[in-house]
Amino acid sequence: MLPDKEPIVIELDIKKLMMDNIVVTSGLVILFVAIQYICFKNFDFSFWNIILGSILFVILYIIFIVLHEAFHLIGFMLFGSVPFKSLKYGLNLELGIAYATTEQPLPNHAMKKALLLPFWTTGVLPTIAGFYFNSTVLVLVGAFLIAGAVGDFSMYKELRKYPKNALIQDDPHLPKLYVYMPQEKK
């Protein structure tokens, strides 16, 4: 149950996040491709490799975006103990974003973990696998998904300001969180 007090609202600036995402994506792509080149020194830029790699990238990118949101849902259940029936998942075509949310508020410590779970599972792990298997496609997908977590990191950064037992309610339609401070004991 949520406290009767007005919540503190954390709202993300979508335009700023999109610009941040472009900058981080560009930087990571350059960095990761340079690291891969230094480590393996064997890029094949034939026409068919570029075409097939591009198609594979798009397919994997879409799959990993879906998985990114699914891992938020898993995080809500795993760290926040929310029931499956309280979860919602979809696309907001107006904002151009996929979303995963829960109707149930989570303690701050659980919400922070749920926010960052997709970064590790759909960003870092594919990147490591890409370097291990010398797969430029996986390295690039990982770079894009790491950068795609820029909004999650922004929310995480804001949530660090509040106590771990504050209740966090996710907005079902907008990239917004409502923070309900814990009741003061008398």
C-alpha cells in the first residue's frame, strides 16, 4: 500500500536521453570495434559479409530489445517479489520505446536492481561473447544494448538519492517513477 503523501516524481527527458544514447552508442561502437581489431586483426569487408552481418545484426538487435524489457520483468519478480499478473509489457509507438512495468510498487533497492539487470544480461554478456567468439555482430549488438540502458542508468542515478526502503511506483505509460518516502516513526 502506498503512503498518503504526494510522491516525488522522477521524469526522464526523452530528447536528452536519445542524444545521450547516440553519443554513447557511437563511442562504444568505435571503442569495441577498435578493441576487436587490435585483438584479432581479421575483418572481412566483402559485400556478402556486410549484407549478411547487417541482416543478422537487425534480427539480433530486435530480439535483444525484447529480452531487455523481459529482463526488467524478471527483475521485478526476482528482486521485488511482484506477482506475474501485475506485469505489463509493450511498445509505446508515440515515444518510440519498448516498455516493461509493474502495477505494484517496489522497494527502492529492488527497483534499482531490476533497472540494471538488462544492462548485464543483454548488453555486457553479448559483448563478452562477441569478443570471445570474435563476432563483430555480437560486439555491435552488445554496444547498442549497453548504450540502450542509458535511461535505466539515469533512473538508477536518481533513485540513489532516496532510502532503500522508499517505495517506487513505475508509471505505466511514461518514462517516469514516483518515489514514496518511508513513513517516519513517531
